[in-house]
Amino acid sequence: MIGRYALSPLKEIWEEKRKYERWLQVELAVIEAFEREGTAPKGTAEKIKAKAHIDVLRIHEIEAEVDHDVIAFIKAVTENLGDEARFFHKGLTSSDVVDTALSLALVETGKFILEALDEFSDALKNKAKEHRKTIIMGRTHGVHAEPTSFGLKMLSFLAEAERNRDRLYSCLDRLAVGKLSGAVGNYANISPEIEKIALERLGLKPTKLSTQVIPRDIHAEFLSVLALIGSGIERLAVEIRHLQKTEVLEVQEPFKEKQRGSSAMPHKKNPILSERLSGMARLLRSYAQVEYENIPLWHERDISHSSTERIVFPDATMLAYYMLKKASYLVKNLTVNQERMLENFSHSKNLVFSQRVMLALVEKGMSREKAYKLIQKLSDRTWYEGIDFKKVVLKDPTISEYLKTQEISELFNPSYYLRNVEKIYRRFGL
Amino acid sequence: MIGRYALSPLKEIWEEKRKYERWLQVELAVIEAFEREGTAPKGTAEKIKAKAHIDVLRIHEIEAEVDHDVIAFIKAVTENLGDEARFFHKGLTSSDVVDTALSLALVETGKFILEALDEFSDALKNKAKEHRKTIIMGRTHGVHAEPTSFGLKMLSFLAEAERNRDRLYSCLDRLAVGKLSGAVGNYANISPEIEKIALERLGLKPTKLSTQVIPRDIHAEFLSVLALIGSGIERLAVEIRHLQKTEVLEVQEPFKEKQRGSSAMPHKKNPILSERLSGMARLLRSYAQVEYENIPLWHERDISHSSTERIVFPDATMLAYYMLKKASYLVKNLTVNQERMLENFSHSKNLVFSQRVMLALVEKGMSREKAYKLIQKLSDRTWYEGIDFKKVVLKDPTISEYLKTQEISELFNPSYYLRNVEKIYRRFGL
Amino acid sequence: MIGRYALSPLKEIWEEKRKYERWLQVELAVIEAFEREGTAPKGTAEKIKAKAHIDVLRIHEIEAEVDHDVIAFIKAVTENLGDEARFFHKGLTSSDVVDTALSLALVETGKFILEALDEFSDALKNKAKEHRKTIIMGRTHGVHAEPTSFGLKMLSFLAEAERNRDRLYSCLDRLAVGKLSGAVGNYANISPEIEKIALERLGLKPTKLSTQVIPRDIHAEFLSVLALIGSGIERLAVEIRHLQKTEVLEVQEPFKEKQRGSSAMPHKKNPILSERLSGMARLLRSYAQVEYENIPLWHERDISHSSTERIVFPDATMLAYYMLKKASYLVKNLTVNQERMLENFSHSKNLVFSQRVMLALVEKGMSREKAYKLIQKLSDRTWYEGIDFKKVVLKDPTISEYLKTQEISELFNPSYYLRNVEKIYRRFGL
Amino acid sequence: MIGRYALSPLKEIWEEKRKYERWLQVELAVIEAFEREGTAPKGTAEKIKAKAHIDVLRIHEIEAEVDHDVIAFIKAVTENLGDEARFFHKGLTSSDVVDTALSLALVETGKFILEALDEFSDALKNKAKEHRKTIIMGRTHGVHAEPTSFGLKMLSFLAEAERNRDRLYSCLDRLAVGKLSGAVGNYANISPEIEKIALERLGLKPTKLSTQVIPRDIHAEFLSVLALIGSGIERLAVEIRHLQKTEVLEVQEPFKEKQRGSSAMPHKKNPILSERLSGMARLLRSYAQVEYENIPLWHERDISHSSTERIVFPDATMLAYYMLKKASYLVKNLTVNQERMLENFSHSKNLVFSQRVMLALVEKGMSREKAYKLIQKLSDRTWYEGIDFKKVVLKDPTISEYLKTQEISELFNPSYYLRNVEKIYRRFGL
């Protein structure tokens, strides 16, 4: 990941040294399990822990020779050890260490992403509370449809974020597994009991069945959830970009005092953060695709996934985290222009009340088909001649047969459209 | 979906007439809710149901004119109705009907896919039971690693299938939602209460917050689970294709008596079913990608997803179902050649026991680093000179200092590698 | 492909019977080559042609038994032949026939797509000619930037279409290859000379090196070009959807007289065609992905690509064709509202002239940095206080030191921005 | 890109400082054009070049404030300039600089990738020359098909590499464009003539029609070609992985003297490089997907592509380069085990000659259908009873009626299958 989008604490999780520390953590957990089992003298792990230290450069040096990162790690760590070295990596295969440590890293990132998702939800919730009754035009196909509340928009993103939370939560549960089952997953040189004890110390469960590796559907699910999270944020970002269009301008991204929008046009205030988030969703989708392709490894494993995961896991988790943090910031600091929301109603000249008038006619006994045709005809007058729809309706003789002037006027009240909003808010405990 | 891969009962779910029937079902459920609420006379739904019938050609005729499928449907259905027509589609927007009916269809396909997944799991379970102790070479990087059991391979696919079951199950729960919340999702012309009653009759829950449509993250999750299922089957298919390679030939796909493998080469018996399944996984992955992109719809919805979903939903569900049914058939009818599995051990000239010898030396006090180097050197003799590794080990003077001939011989027993297999089986209740 | 999007003549190309006809065409071309070479009696092909007919049901019947479509085809065709049957499929492998015939189909679809692309280009060219000087606000980040011409927008899509034409053209050249090189591509039972003659009759060249099949990078390139075409149309579709938003309404999709926009809202006129095209681009992108994955077939070929291509090739080509035809229709029939384009300038209160004012100041000797800051400050007054930017500029004392009132007024003339438009048009010979 | 896969000189191209140097290069080229045109005093560019230097930290400092990287760059560079600063970035918009400079970078990477592709082709060509007549079993569906030459395999990858070269070459031609057409692409504040002169100095052509940016189909094509290159290398990598499987072992990746294959199993020699290359192809495919999605930018541009391209362009080009260099190394240093290739024929017990026997029978007058059935029956004896197919054929009474013993024996000569190999080599001038 490039520095620009790498935020703490995610960034540190993916530092090389931290990776080796996790590897050491796994090796030590196994030795502790040996101690518990009685096959290593008490205190072995403690001794190793005291002497072992991670020297990244030394590891690189050895790797350049043996062309195998785990072997380089073992050699570098054990060259400072005495007799206890015998117990180090005993009965293990590289993937026992690498994949178990990877789970530690992914679960850790997952927890931070979960926190960031909660922060995002809170921001949405607060914005929703503020704008419970803020009338805004609802739009379908990009075209004015019927009035709604700005708060409902926020609740819509909140509901999606909550679903993503549920997905991430179940997924992290499946992800919190390790494997210490040896070269082909049959515990030939290490026992399921040792695995259980060691993994417990690491906060992980055993994979129900591992091959040489933890099966990749588990990781692919994780990335597919990140792709869902990313696409959900993109939906919000696209909404903001639309609402900030010059002709609409109902919301505005925060714009810092000294910020400059364009090198050529001093007047520009652009929704650049939302645009950035839109783009990033594409990356998250593409990373999921890579990990899907990593599932059908050959036999007990091939190592084709490894190169991709060195890139995809850090990048996907850091981007998801970045997006959530920025989306929270965006929601919290969004300028909401309520006046403009009402002004924009004028663009559609009361046409958006067409359904209500039609339904009122049906209510009064006109057939639905006849009412639809009549209203479509009247709305065409507004559309093509630019006459306000309310005026058109008020003057129409057929309508007068069914509805009184007073009744008609009431049909054009936008507040009517919010009458059920409270009930929706209650679903969110708001 | 092309006929070739369209199996019943999935095929019928996606027939056009069935779609309209589901739309009618939704419309009727709403009218029944009106009856319960008292805003439509008792018996209205019943009367409509009696008169309404789906005339696909008539719908097409009208659609050609109005360019809107739901309006065409309503017109076609209601033109045979009398006064009850007034209640038909009342207060609804097209998406209320279309999206709720879509959930009915998807949930129905989902249940059949779940069943097929269970059948697949059963097939794997049975095969695993049969081959608990069937020794086969475990392979990593495509290269002989250490012996394992063929049953464990089956359990590995079973474990993955179980995870996919869990994912599908949670996903179907999220998918079993409808929406009758009107044009922009705020229940302007229909109440949350009506929605609740109507959806209950359809076996669905209300979407916690809908816009004009059910949010697409819900559908994207479904397709991402199908992509996981597909990629899991691909893993199995790739395994079989590998094991059926001429040089390996440890398993064989069922080959029917009159089947022909090649138009040019009369001797060919190819794993064509596994190859077909491998390919199909690519389609399932790509459909998930499409639905991810359908998430960020504009505002309260745009309709860009519609054209894609007309293709992607039928195709993805039918393919997933097809793949599961065929994979079950494949597993059930797979020829397993146990003799050949043992014969193939000879290809690696006992090299696969290298770790055991190394560990035995470490056990006897040799340092891990020294043992590794020694064994690597000895195994190179096997590798480059073709001498059986057991012979090389037996003749090595250093090894003789640590291990007796009898001890060495025992290290070369493949059964050793299965000693923990029972414990793994127990995790599956087998 | 579903009927809804299957247009003639693409639809017919993909009919099953046509596929078998192409297979027969390939088989006959080979026999004609045998005749030319002298290894089959003159007239053999003619005789076979007279007797052979494609009986789809009979082929299905046999395929149900032999589980191999080409063998079924050969058997069905030859069972009506006499002695000439000996020459039928002689020395060929199935893929010789299938892949060569596939090239025939793809090249045929490719030519129609090329034609449709030309029609699309023409539509854009005509629209560009009409609107050479039609002033419209240029927008970046969705925000007013600087004035431009609507014709230039059309030229932008034209330039992209032309690039796609070039790509498709080179790609079709690579695609116009067949292969008659036998089971593993080494011409064991058929000679390169026979291949050359036979392919020439079919309008194809030999693949420089085939395995059992034509290498799939060739097909993947084709689908990647279709994905580019699709994404280009999506760019146009998104532009139209934006310009048809209620607040903007500078263009409008054709809306048929009896068309209905919404089942609930009689007033709606939605850019549904553009939305449909946006969605379809997602499908084209995903099909390219599938074919990329089809490239790394095993050894001289595996058949995993086959199932995917039965779906992907018809669907991708039909969709690309559909999209181009509809995009042409859209461009030809687009309503362009020039008045509204000018009216919409008012939304940004002359802020879009900020760069010109800044550059004029720099021209007169102010430093760029100072000018930028000054203009940003002034434009903030417009932004936050709503005062027209021209007024703000006219009143600013610093600016008055550099520019006369008359000079300032001229800076606010939108026509200025079109002064180089003619030069751009000339690049297109317009 | 992570350090592990970042090779020189690609790595340096993407260093941040180099980016700013390219920006400066573009700015200077414009000023030189001004000089030529006479709107800037002679020597301005020279003076600026002498004084301007890139101070990355200073740029970061300013960017933290103004939140716009190009403005920060301009400010940082011009704060050391005197009066010439007036001409710096004059009439330009950020994208003029950024996108033109991006083309410089991409074209530069493209040229190195082209070189690496040529090196890869040369390696394949040499290997093909060496193994013109090296007999190897051709395999389809992973199953023995008919004999072929190992050299032909190499030629197959060569032919694909050549096609990719053609694609890359045409693509680089389209990519070698810049744009200096201002904020919305209409040359409002800069003339097409200035653009032409400036771009010429940079070795670029003007984009036929740019918006604020160079249209993204151009970049997407580039990434789609890289995806094709990657998938082609994957095909080679998968081939090697197959041929290095323990049971096959016909080739072997280079294995360095001190290299270690597994931390657990000292005997392992794994095709890790090929596996790595297989995985990386997935990344290249996914990056293409991202850039396809970047095509439909809003109006004259939105900036959603920017964040993705900061990651995707460096990563995709560096990976493509890395893959080509490693693939060349792999091909050059591949161990080819000719003996083993012949030995492996025994696995299929001469079944692979079935077609030849069948064709010989047809040649002698037997009908194709009868011959096919007979040979399938005989090959089943080999298949199920393990009797060598040649023996079965020699003993069959029906065959004896058509073919003499001597004739039969000749049918089993693998060299027969190479008789047209020379003709294929000639197509490559070999």
C-alpha cells in the first residue's frame, strides 16, 4: 500500500518486523504446548523468548541464500539459541507458522475494521437523528420522484452498514482459526492436542480440516465482505457527489480553509473525498476477485496464492479501514443545506405530487387506468409547457368533479410524505 | 441460461410465466392485507384471484406499447377484472412488486441450492467414510510431500461445503425480505403495517430500510456466496483432474458405456465433467463482480442493475445448482484406484519419508540444522542418482550412529502418517 | 442470452442449427482440400453437400448416448452418406472443426459489431456537427468548471469509438484464424498444406501455432475489446443520465408517445435506456474476466473453457451489438435543450469565469500566486453570500487597478471558450 | 508495490521524486513552446530549469495545507523562482500536467516491458531451437493424447508472446499522447498549437480529443494487454508446474545450490517460481478490471480514478515486468529431461497410437464408424486389462485382414508425429 492511504494502526500490523514477531509468537505457543504436554522442559519457551530477537536484515541475508522466507527466519532466530533450538519449529511445516500468523494479522485488522465500521454507523446515526424531518426530494433514475427525508437517506446507509457488520462479524469468527497440522494436514508429526493448546494461547481455534494451509474460501469470504463494505461506501459517496453537483448543491463535503480545489479554477469546491472513496471501491472489488481465484489450490496446496496475498491482504484491509475512517469524517462534517433542498422542489414544478393526485382520484372512485391516463396527460402540460402542475390540476374540470379545491391543495403538501418516517426510525431504536 | 445447463426445478423458477405469477402473488398479498386492515372489502383478493390469469402474450403486446413491463402486467391482468381492479397495485410502485417477487424467486432457488449442497456434502461424507484409511500421496506444489488418506481429501471438501452452507444459510436469512414501501421507500402511500401483513403471507420480512428497491448489497452477498461455492467445487474438480492425469490415474470420473472421449482418439477417457465444473466457477466469480457493481445505485435507485440481473440471477443460480448436482454425481460415482495410489509412491523413491528421518535424528539429539542439511544431502543422492532413499539412509554411517536398522525401517511405514486420522474424522462425527 | 436483448442478425448466428452448419462448412472445406490435393475423388464434397443435412434432434439423440457433441454431429451427418463418409472428418480432431467454426462465428459477429460501431460513430458525428457551437457548461467533479460546446462532448465519444474501431479491427484480424492441425497441433494426420487450402475457402488464415485449440488469448482480446466498447457506451450513458437529471435537464432520451415511466408516478420520464446501457457494460467487463481465465489451459488444451464460452460468446457479442444499436438510436433521437444549457449557467453565478479573470490579472502583471488567492477570496463571496461573481469582480478595487470595466465585461463572455473549437473539429474532418 | 517484486528500472520510474520531475518536464516543455510562439521571452525555460528543483518534503508540507498535490508542486517549485514564475503553469489545468506526465511514465514502463517481452521471446525461441525434435507426450484434458515435440510447446508460448508484442506495440502508440487542452478540453486558455509544440518535445502526440483528462479507455487497453501478457505467462507457468509433478518430472525449474524447498521436508524441490507467476496473473487480471471501471468518468472528468491509479499503474507495470524477467530466467534455466519424456510414454501403454491405427484401417477401406468402434474396443482391453495396445492390435484378427505386421509396427513410431514439425518452425523463421 502506498503511504498516502496507510493509516495507523493498520499500517503497523503489516510491517515486516511485525510479521516475524507473529511468526515467533506462533512458534513460542507451540513450544509452550510442548511444555504442557511434557515433551519439552518447563521454561523452554521462556528461555527462547528471552534470547530470540527479530533481526530483519539478517533474515533477508539468509533468505537471499536459501530462497525460503520461513527457513531464513528459523535460522536467523535459532542461531542465537542454545540447546532449546531443538524444540523450535519442531514437527511444524512453514505453513503452520505462516498461515496461523496470517490469521492473527487478519483478525487484528478485522477488529479495527469492525471498530471503524461502528464509528461510521454512529456518524450515520447521528446525522439521521439530526435530519429526521429534513425534507428532500427523493430521486429515482436521477429524476425527481417523491419527497422524502434526508435522515432516511442516512438510515439507508446505516442499515447497510449494520448488515456489513453482521457479515464481517460472522466472517471474523470463521477467520479466527489457525492450523498446526503439518505438511499435508494430517498431524503426522504434531498432534491435534498440541494444536489445540497452542492455538488457544493465540486466541484461535483449530481449522476443522486444513491441508498444508488454511483453506482459502475463508480468506476469500473476508475479502468479499470488504468488497461489500467498499461498495456500500461507494453508494454513499456517489450520493454525496450527486447532491453536491452545482445544480443540486444540497450537501457539501467539508472544505478546509486553505484548501484549493483546482490549479486552474480558483472557484472550485469539489467532492474529492467522495470521488476518492468511489474509486477505492473498485480496488476492493478487484481484490476479492483475486482471492476467489486463490481458492482452487492444487492438492494439499500450491503456493500460487502467496505472491498475491502479500499484496492483496495489506492493501485490501488498509483501504477498507481508510475508507471507513474517511467516510465517517465525511458524514460527520457534511454540510447539509436544508433551504436548498426545498428550493430544488421548484425544478419539477410540483409534478412529484402526481401519484398522490392520482390515488386521490382512485379513492374517490375513478378507475386506476383512467386516473393514470388523465394525470399523465396533465403532467405532460407541465412538462412541455412549463405550467406548474398544481395549477394544471386545479383548473382541470374532470378533477373538479372528484376533488374540491381544498382537498387538492392538501395533496401538494410535502410533509404528507414523511408521515411514516417515525415508524421507520423506531426500527433503529431512534 | 442455455438449455444444456438448466436443470429442473431451477429452470421453471425462472420461466417468464412464473415471474408474472409471483408478481400476482405479491399484488394479491397486498390486497389481502387491505382486507385485514378493512380498506378493501372482504373477498376482494379471492375474486381477483379467480378472474386474473397470466397471459404472457398479452403482456408482451402491451409492453411493446408502454415500454414498461410492470405497467403492461397490471393492464393485462386488470383488463379482465371488474370493480376490484381499483385495489390492484394500489399505493404500490413497480419495484414493490418486482423486488419482493424477486426475493421470492431467489429464496426459492436458494433453498434448492441448499438442498443440493447438502446432497453434495452427503456424497463427500460417504466417500470419506469409505476411504478413511486409503493411503494416498499428499502433494504440495504438485510434488510428493507426505502420505495421507484419500478420505481426508474428501473431508477437506466437506468442511468447505459446510462453511458454504453456513454462509448460504445466513445469507438466505438476509435475502428473505420484501419491500412495499413505495416510490422512495418512505411508505407515503402504503403503511408499514400493510407491508408487514402482506410480506408475512409471502414468508418474507420487511427490509429494515428500503429505498425504491431492496438494497443490492443483499443480492451481491448472495452471488458472492455462489462464487465461493463455485470456487470450492472448482477446487474439487481440479483435484480430480490432477488425479486422473495419465501418469497419476488414482481416480477416474464415471465413463458411460457408449461414451466417446475424442472424435480423433478412440482411446481417450477424459475428466470432462470436472473440466466443465472448473470453467463454470469462472462464470460464478464474474457474476458476483457484476452484482458488486450494482450496489452503488443512484439516490433512491436507478435502474441500471435491472438488465444485468435479468441475466445474472437466473444464470448464476442455475449454474450453482447444476454444479452442485454434477459434483455430487461425480463424487458418488468416482472410481478410486487404491492400488495405483500405492504404486505411485514409487515415483518419489521413498523421499517423502525425509522429514520423519530428520525428526528421528533430532529426537535422538542431533541439532535440527545439522539434521536438515544431512537429509537434504542424502535426498539429493536419491534425486540425482535415482537410488531409493531408504537404501541411502540405511547405508549412511552418520545415521547409523543415531538409529538402528530396525528403527530406520519403521520410519518408512506410510501408515504412521494416518495415526491421527481418526481424531480428525471425529470432528465430523464420523 | 435472453430474448429481450437478442437482436438479429446476431441472434441467428448463435442458433444451434447455424453452429452445426458451420461445422459442416468446415468439414466440407477440408474435403475440398483433399480433392485439390488428389487424396479424395473430385466431387466428393459436392456429393456430401447434397446428401448431408443437419437434423438437430437426431444429433441430440446421439449425443445423449455418446456424450460428445462433435461425434454425435459426425454420426448424424454421415449416417445418410454412402462411401464418401470415409472422407468425412478424416484426420481431424473435434477441435479442428469446433474452433475453426467458432472463428467463423466470432468473425461474423465481429463484422456486424464493426458495422454497428460505425453507425454509432455516424450518429455521434452528426450530432457533433449540429452542436458545434451549442454552449454548455463543462463540468469536472460534477461541478461547473468552464463553458464548452455540446458538440465537443459528442466528439469525445466519437474519438473513443474510433479508437475502439481500430482495436476491434486489429483484433478481428488476429481472430480470423482457423486450425486444422490435429489432436495436439502438430499436423500428425493432416498437413499444413491441407489446412491452408481449406481455411482459405473459409476466409480464414492458419493459426501460426495451435495446440489442440486456437490459443485463448485471441478470444480474450476480443472480449476485452468488447468490454472497452461497453465501458465507452457506459460513459455516454452516464453523461446522458446526468444531463437528464431534473435539476439539469439539458438533454432527454426519446420518450415514446404511449410510453409510461412509472407504475406509481404518472409524471416520470426516466433515462431508462441509458441506465440499461450502463448496467450492460458491467456484464461485458465480467465476460472479459472469464475469458482471461480461460487462457491458461493445461498442456495442449483442457476443456474447461468450453462451458463458459457456450454462454459468454453469444452473450457478450449480442450485448455489445445491442448496446451499439441502442446507443445509436439514443444519440440520433436525443432531445437537446440548448436554452436550458444556457439557463443552467446561472447556477454557478458566473464563478466559472474565475480562471479567465485570474489569467487576465497575470497577463497584466500580477503574480500567479497573488492572483489565485485574490480570485479564490472573491469567489468565496459569491459562494457564501450568493452575490454574482461578475458583480464582485467589477466592484473589487484591486482588480480595478489592473483591468477596465470594459475589459472585465469581456472576460465573462462564454463564446470565448469556444474559440478553438473549430480546430478540434478539423481533426475529425468536420 | 512491495519491495520484493519491484525491479529496476521500473521501480525508479514510480518513485515520487521522478513523478515530480516529469511534472516539471511537462511544465518546461510548455514554457519552451511559449518561447517559440513568442509569448514568453527566450530563455525563460532555461532560467526556470536552472533554479527549479524538486524538494519532495516541501511539496508534502504545502500539500498538507492546500490538499491538492499539483498546487503544492507549483507552489514549491515557484517559490524559488523570480519573475519567470509568471509563465509557470500558465493557462494549464492540473490534469494537463498530471496526465501528460503519466503518459510519459506509462510509455517508459511500456518500453521496458516491450524489451522484457522480447527477451522472453528470445528465451523461448532458443529453447524451441534446442528441442525441435525432442519427443514428448502431447496431453489434452491432462491425459495422454498423441506424441509431439517439446520445442513446439515453446513455440506455442512464443507465438502468444509475439501476439502480445503486437498488441502492446499498437497500444503504446495509442498511449503516447499528452493533453494540454485545459480545464474542460477546449483549449480555452492554451492553444492547440502550443500543445503540439510542447508535446513534440516530450515525444508525445496530442490526444485527438481530451476532456480534462486523457480518456481512460486508453489506459484500460494498456492494462488489458498486461492482463493478457500475465495470463500468457500463467499458461507457461502452469505447463511447467504440470511437467514438474513428481509423476511426470519432465522438466525442472532451476534450483539453486543452497536453496531449501520446505522447512519440514528436506527432499522438496518445488516449482515455486512458476507458482508465483501463476498467482501474479490473477493480480494483473484484477487491475485491468479496475481500469475498465475507470472509463465512465462523469462529464469532463471526475477524479475517482486517481486513487486507484496511484496503486494500479505502478503495481501492474512492475508486476508485468517482474513476471517477464522471471519467466525469461525460468525458460533459459529450465532443466529438460528428455529421457523421462520418453519413459512417460509407457504410462499409456501405446494407447496414444490409437488414432493412427484407426486411420490406417480407414485408409485400407474400413468405414470410419466401424474402425472407431473396433479401436475403442481394443483400447478398452489395454485400459482395463493393462495389456500393451500394440500387442492387442497385433493379435487382433480383423486388423490382420487389413494390415500386415510390418505395417502395424510402423504405426507405433512416435517420430511419425513430428514429420510436419519443420514446416511449423519455418513459420517462425527457425
